[in-house]
Amino acid sequence: MLLSGLSSYIPVLVFMAISGAIGFLMLLIGRLWRPSHPYKEKLSPYECGIEPEGDAWERVIPRYYVYAMLFLAFDVEALFLFPWAIVFDKIGWFAFIEMVLFIIVLLIGLVYAWAKGALDWRY
Amino acid sequence: MVKLIFIILAGIGVIAALMVVSLKNVVHSAFCLIITLFCVGCIFVLLHAEFLAATQILIYVGAIMVLVIFALMLIDSRETANDRRFHHQSQWVIIVGVILALEIVIFIIPKSKFIVNPEKMIAQTAEAGGNTQLLARYLFTDYLFAFEFASLIILVAVVAAVFLGKRLSPTGKRE
């Protein structure tokens, strides 16, 4: 089936509707089905089984931010691979060399992060 | 039909954007920002800019929002939640905002070149293999330098993030 224009996004809408409905229905069925006997311990936030300590509104270490930044950088890199893959057969080896250069430059960044220990999780 | 979808998406986007600046809880604001950015992505789809829409979803809704939420985790939002969100600057903001909006309406819109025949242009783009294909062809031939330069900019961002992350370690040392 060949869809043209905006109607080709109908499958996307169907996907979104089904995945949204699954999430909503799971919560709804759970709510209707489960017994409701709340008490203080049950309502407290779950922290791997240990007694919850302090508030969830706490400042976290900035290491998380470095991870997010690295994720963003390599997300941008991955995004450029899509148009590259589309025109690869038209432009050929020239495009290949371009992308190798692009990835090598970003690999320098990854090696730097690795060498500086930004990828190790330490407290 | 397209106009109706656009109005719905734009409406949701604007309402969510207003909620970003008016909600008390910063995490709720961040979630509303996700809705706004997603609506912008859908509008890109309506404009037949598929690659831009993918960029919007992957980079903005995906990566940038992770970054924003991690940034919110760095600050103590309990203090900001009780701050006054509307203060004496708001009247000046309204004045400047109205002037800027009028500037767009009076000076920019009449002078901007609207596409005279969008259907023809869409057909031409589709004939050339679609928007993404055209964009990719230009990106990897004519705008080669800009493309390679982008990798250097990303490299700078990675190095800076790693360096600052070290500097800001809890012990205060650069490790």
C-alpha cells in the first residue's frame, strides 16, 4: 500500500494511539482491580528496599550533566548518519570519506572523555 | 484539513509554552516543554520537512530534554518553587513583547517571500527524491565544510562538558 503526503503518517498515529492506550489501560485496570489498603510504609517512595532517607528534591552530583551532554553530542552525530545513508549510493566514496572524518573528530572527543575518566561512575 | 491540524498543534504548543513559564513546579514545566517541542516537530511534518521533524524529536525531545531535566536536578528546586514568578518586571516585558510582535507583523511578514505555489514546489521536491534526499545531497556536497565544521563544534562541546564536569566535582577539586 502506497500512501502519499500526510496520510502516510496515519500508521505513526496508530502506533502512538496504541502505545498510549496500553499505558493508560494498564494503570486503569490496575486501579480497578487492586485492593486498596494504603498505609504509611506502603505509600513511601521505593528506594531499592532501604528506608527512604530525605527528600527526592535533592541536588545531585554534576556527573549526570556530563553524561547528558555526551549523549547529546553523540545523538547529533547519529542524526547526521540518516541523510548520509540516503545519499550514500549517489555520492559514493567521497561521502564515505566525509563521514569517516566526521566520526574520527568525534572519536577524539570520546577518547578524551574516556581518558579523563568521565565514563567511569565514581562518587 | 492541514490548516485544522496546524491550528490544533499550534494551539497545544502555545498553551504548553505558557504553562512552561507559569507552572510552579519546574519538573512540570519541563514536561510541558516536551509537549511544546513535540508540537513544533509535528508542525515540521505538516510543512513536509521530515528531516527537521526527526531532528526535533531526536535532539530536542530526546537529548535536550534529558539535559534540561538533569540541569533541574542540579539545582534545589524547593527554593525556586516558592519564589514569586510574576514580579515588577512583567509590565516592561509585556510592553517590549508587544513592540516586538508588532515589528514582526508590520515589517517582517509583508517583506518575506511566501511560496507562491506550494503544491508545485512540493511536487518538485518529491520528484527530486524528497526533502531529506535534497537536503542530504547539498549537505554532503556544497555544504561539506559546514558539515565537517559541525563535528568540531560538537567536539568542543564534549571537551567542555567533560572539563566542567570535573571542575564541578563535589570535592571542589579538578581531580
